[in-house]
Amino acid sequence: MNARSALGKYGEKLAARRLAEAGMTVLERNWRCGRTGEIDIVARDGAALVVCEVKTRRGDRFEHPMAAVTPEKARRLRDLAERWIQTHGGAPPGDVRIDVVGVLLPERGAPVVEHVRGVA
């Protein structure tokens, strides 16, 4: 595993912990759909199914993690959500929501984990 991949996995671990602390149930991590893409975290928030994109950045050398979710990325996440639903037995009883968790790892101090609900 390279450093970038390890950084992403660490950010996903922190994100999954944050979602669980918020009362959500993590159903699956790193779900792949062929060449179409990957959902970082699939969770349930009450009756809602949540597809969660996790973006992790080290320090402040790059754009804020939330800025990495472009309209095109949001479209891909909605498509992946539909495919996940089809693969797992149909539509959930509640809504389907796209969330983003941004993880910022400063050079010193604790990680900053920000969860934004319903971005797309």
C-alpha cells in the first residue's frame, strides 16, 4: 500500500467512526462497481440510505477536502447509489442521500473531521 492509499484508508476509518458516533450504521465500505467507481461508505441514517464520499487531505497544501466533490463527482455518486440499491435488493424505505466527510490532517494536532449531509 502506498502513502496516498494509506492516507485515504486512515481518513475513511475516521469518517466511519464519525458517522457511527452520529448514530448512523455503516453498512459497507469501499464498495466497487466494476469500472464505474467506488462508494467509500454506505450507511443507514434512520430510514435513509447514505452514500458517503470521504476526502482526506494532509495539512493545508491542497484545496479543502469538500472542494474535491464537483458536480460531475456528485453525478457519479448518484449513479453509484442507484447501482448499489439495485445490487442490494431495491430501494430503501426512506430517502437516498449523498454526504461528504472531509478529513484534514494538520501537521500538528488532532485530525479535523467535517461531515456535510445532503450535498447532492
